[in-house]
Amino acid sequence: MKSPKIFACPGLIPACLLAALAIFSGPARAQVSPTVIAPVVVKVLNSGSGKSAQQGNWLKAEVVHIDINSIVVREQANGMMIHTFSYSVELRNAMQKFLDSGGYQYGDKVKILYQPGKNVALRVLGKPSKPL
């Protein structure tokens, strides 16, 4: 039987393994660049003055889905853009009465008044089709 010469010092190998574990088991550091970048501040410019700037923008769209809480529409100008609007407090009661009487159906053309950057409908205008 041959005796391997590698294990001539049986105490040396575990000591080397323990030393390597002690060296490489230091705390992990976060991968963050040494310089901290300040946040970008965006200044909102008022697009105009007067009643139209305070009211919002009108969106011409087609109804995809409507219920008591929200309306889902597709833009007429860009058919790939779909928007979901919830109702303002004033509009919610009017939409409840409107939906009880039949409401809008899929494909009806509507105009929605909303404030840019928000998904709350302030007014909804359009002629509903006959209920199914």
C-alpha cells in the first residue's frame, strides 16, 4: 500500500483552511460608487394663466370599460394609449346616476377633462349609445 506524502502534516491543512476562511469572510461592502449623486430637481412651469390652465386638458377617447369607480378609455389620436381615470368627488355622484340609466357602452366616443399628471376625471362628456 502506498502512503500519500500530501498528508504528511495533517495539522497544516485545516489550519490553512481556517486562515483562508478568516481572511475572506470579512463584511461584504455595498456596491455603491464613492460619489453620491444629488437628486434632479424639476421645476414645473405653468403652461398658461386663466381658466383653461386651472381646469386641465381634454382627452378625446373611446370607452373600453366603465364602472362606478373608474373609466378605461383608448385615445382616438393614438390607439395604443389606454388610460384609466377615477372620478372626482363631484363627478362620482353624477356618474352613479348616469350609469343607472344605461351609461356608456364599449366604443362610445367621449371627451374627458383631467389635470395633467393626475388620473382623476373632472368631467366626462359624450353621447351614450343605446344600452344592450
